[in-house]
Amino acid sequence: MKLILAVVQDQDSHRLSQALIENNFRATKLATTGGFLKAGNTTFIIGTDDIRLDRALAIIKENCQSRDQMVAPVSPMGGNADSYVPYPVEVPVGGATVFVLPVEQFHQF
């Protein structure tokens, strides 16, 4: 058995949730916040049998695509302003960061 932790952008959350349900995967959703863009994320916790792992990963990949987004930079407060860029920049966002962990035991009460 495996435990999947998938951190996805909020924009992809609903689509991924629907796809997981359609493919009979149970998931717990947690609201999380990313560090770099200070943007909302959703972390999915998914338990699955080893034989269904590849299917779960494929669903995540299909529904969480990377894209570019314009972001306004945050002005440095008391920091080094040498590298400060005062205009919006385009950065890649989205996709998914996925961790797959082995599960030693599973209990459902």
C-alpha cells in the first residue's frame, strides 16, 4: 500500500477531485499555502494499493498542468534591493508536487 501526498494549485483542485472520485479513489483535501508565491494550494492525501499507484499518478498528471502566470513582486523591506525587480514577472505555476510513501499498516475503524 502507498500513501500519496499531492500538493496542487487551487485552480486544479476541483478538476483533480472530480477525476479521483470518477476513478474510485478516496482522498482527503487540506487547504495549504505555498511559500514562494504565498498562494493557496490544496494538498491531497490519497491511500491506494500498489497496483493502482500508476493510475493515481496518471490522474494527477492529467489534471494538474503547469502554466505561466504574471506575478507582482513583493518589495524588499529592509533587505537587499539590488536584485529587486519593480515590474511583474512571468513564473511557471501549477502542476503538482507529489510524494509517494510506503504504508506499513492501514487501519479503518
